[in-house]
Amino acid sequence: MRNKHDIKLLLSAQRALLGEIPPRLRSVSFDLSPDGEELKARFEFDGDPTDDELECASVVMTNILVDYSQNHRKYDEEFISLPYPKKPSFLRLIAFYRNEDKWTS
């Protein structure tokens, strides 16, 4: 079950992702400790991310962290190359998942 920290993070992530999703970004997911103080972010790209794509992910994380008045005890982010059709390996909280149905290609 999601707690108040999970909900705050997901709402913050949705706002932060607006206008920052490059076409090759496949998913964005998070793990958060029960007290909301340890944050892990995972960005999965369709191939090796470019500098511009990494910058988009960095902007997203900056905008998420701005929503918190205090620093996290621990913070980590991963930028993973995961070419389609490999299956994404989500963390516990999924904020974005690209539609990869055949009819969209």
C-alpha cells in the first residue's frame, strides 16, 4: 500500500516530467523508504542516452528535489540503456511508462 511519501513523490514526478520526456525514454520509476528519506530513481532509455536526454532526466530530478524542504538522507539515480523489446525493470513506484504497443509504431 502506498503511503503519504509515495503519493507526494509520484505527484511531484508527474509535474516534473511535463515537457521533459524525450522520445527514447521508456520508463521512470522510484523506490522510497517508508519515512520518505531515502530515494532511488531509475530512468530507462531505448539505447544509450544522449547528453540531451540525460539533461532532461537531470531537470526532472532537480524539479522533484525542489519539492522537498529538507535533503534526503540518501539519494541515488540510475540511467539505464534498455533497448526495446527488452522488458523494463521497474522500481516500486512507476511514474512514467512509454506505450510500446505494436499499433503505436
